[in-house]
Amino acid sequence: MAYFHSNSSKSPSVLEQLLEEINFQRTKEMRQLLKDDSGFVMLQGTTYWTDLFVRHFLFQNEATIDCDDLLFFVRKKHVKGSPRYLPKFETEVDVFRKDSRKLPIGDPDIDWEETVYLNLIIHQFEYTLTLAICTRTSPKELQVLKRHSQKVYASPSRRRMDTKGEVEEITYPHICFMVDNFDEVFHDILVRDGEMVCVELVAADRSGAVQGVIFLGSIRYDALKKVYDARQSSLGTKMAQRMTFGLFSNANTQRCEFVRMKGPQGKGHAEMAVTKPKGSGVETPTSEPGFCATDMWDSDWEDDPEDFFVYRSQRRLSDPSANINNFVRADGNRRWMRKVDPNRKD
């Protein structure tokens, strides 16, 4: 990640001091590596990294970092049975409040170098996510038609967006930047034929003296539409439409697909929610406005019963917390909610 430093004569910020101390220690370790013909670096304990963490995150006042009082600790547990000369470790992330009496300071199982890096990413930077609709005016130039920027926060965990779940899963060492209310924030972002969607994530310190682009990706309308249409005919989609037939097939229901956009050289990815605008209907010149939940429902969904319970990319915007269990329960309830004909004799 490349950073931009402003030309300022001011004294270095807390972040710049921390980066300088990290660079000093890493350079020292590399020199030891080059001097040792065996190719191994003899670690002299974790005193340096522990001291660095305590000074910059535990005893730092809130004016120099964000107001989040959560501290993250990377724990490496030795896997029993792994060879002594090539040990294996399981990585866990422990979270404590800054004023907790149970802070694992001095714990030998904590990887203090990685702990410094993780808290550096979470607390010392501010992140801005920009979603833009662009059109290409020349082979090397883009014109921005519409854009929206949103402040996001780094986290070593994530929640699934397709089900609006409450349970978080640890993603470390991958860092996530979530927009929980994406359906409200980006509801007016429309992409049309000949345009493309661009995503940019910028990291900066609180003063703006240090900043850099850490993710940049784009996807054309035709490629986005191809993925959307391909999933539209999948068995999982047809199954959900069959389960909602007669219950949720109204004008307010929209199908939402989640498409991944890879970053430069395959590093990182952005997950986007894609849906059709209301009233767009089937994309042909003679199509009538509107959308029906059974447009893609045909008889071949029964050919592959093994895929009957696939429900990964479908999400109904009319029910943000919908999942397959809700649909199954709704279909089961429908059976006993039928009206009884008093004139009928069974």
C-alpha cells in the first residue's frame, strides 16, 4: 500500500512515530537475518512489541486515536501433535476493553507483533469507501457520473450481508469494512448499459497527513448483468420463488444478488448487492413494467433435488432478516391457514 505524505514542517504525528518505530525494529531484524548464514532469526523475546503496544494503545489518550475502547489481541495456540521443528499454530482473536482487569499483558501465547499491527489498522486509520458510476471517455480516462462516499470501520470479523445476520464470524487475518445499511445508503446508485461501477477504499490518519488507496476495483455493466442473469435461473432462486408463491409475490419483493469484485492483482475483494430497479421488468424494448416472482419459475427445478436447499445468494428486501428457515416455516404455516369449506364432506 502506497502512502502520500503531506509536505508539512509540523512534528510527526503519533501514527508516524509508531510507523517509524515499527520500521526500525523490522530493519534491525532483517540485518540479523542477513548476518546469519543459517537463514533463521533468533527472536529476543516479545519485550519490544509488548512495550510498543502498551505505549501506543493502552496508555495513549483518546485525542490521539479513535474513541473505540476495544483492544484486540492475536493469540497463537500451539497445535498438539505438530512437529517440534515445524510447529503449527491456531490463531484466535481476543477482545477486551481498555480498562479491563483481565488484559493479557505479558501472556506468552499472544503474538505481540501481530497485535500491534491489528490495532494499528483498527484504531490509527480512518477509512472512506467511495462507490461511483463512471463511463469511459477515452482508453485512459473515466468520467464520474455519480458517486457516494461513506465512512467505514476496519474489523477482524464480519456478518453475512445476504441474511442480515446478527452472528459475527472471525475473518482475521483478513480485515473487513462493513456497510450494514447498504440498502439505504446506496439505494439511488443506478448503473446502465455502457457504464461501470467503481469501488475505492482510502485509508488516512486523523490529520490527513498520511493517506493511501488500499483497494480499487471496477466492473462493467455487461459483466454485472451477466452474473445477475446467470444466478436468476439457478435452482436456488427457483426454489425460493416456489416457496414464496402465493405468499410474497407482490410488487414490493425484489431479488438481490451479491457479486464479488476482485482488487488489483487479486488482492482483496468488494462484495456488492445488486438488484433491479422497481418497474424495470424484463430488459427488452417491448417489456411491460413490473416484476413477478415467478418469471423464471419452470418445471426443470425438480431435476436436481440435491440443490433444493441451496439458498446462498438470495435475499428479499421486503424481509431483511429472511433466510431459508423462515421460508420453510411460512410454507408450513400456509397449510393450516387454508379456509375450510363447510359444505365439503370428507
